[in-house]
Amino acid sequence: MEPAAEDEKPPPRRTQADKWAMNYEAAKQFYEREGHLRVPRKHVERIIGEDQEEREHRLGAWIGNQRSRAATLTPERMEQLSAIGMRWT
């Protein structure tokens, strides 16, 4: 048996921090385009990732989840979201 070649290896898994950052970028893109973060629950935002791949993010659900988890978010994340117009109630 031989080790897998580089092109045969699966892509590295994304960490929770990476996923949060990508969703935040989708939220920022929505805010810059729409001027608010009143995102419909079923809204899907498309962004181009670092690897130039287009990705779809269920932004409406993510925004709702961040609101419901506000008590457990880090101050940095709350500050980031507040800076782009997040309403917490």
C-alpha cells in the first residue's frame, strides 16, 4: 500500500470558527447590498469563497440562530454583528 497522493486526499474539514466566518461574510454581503439584516428565514445568500467556489449559505436561519444564542456568543462576535446592523430583539 502507498500513501494517497495530494490530489487523492479529501479536503480538510472546516472548523466551527471557519463556518462562522463564512456565514458572517454572507451576512456582511447581504447588509452591504440591502442596508439591513432583516433577513427572511428561508433566504439563501451566495458568496464566493477563498477557493473561488460559489457557496450557498442559509443566511436567514443563521441570523435567527445568532439572535437566539446571543447570550452565549463571544463579545467579539456580538460586536461584529452589531457593527453590520444586527438587531438583537
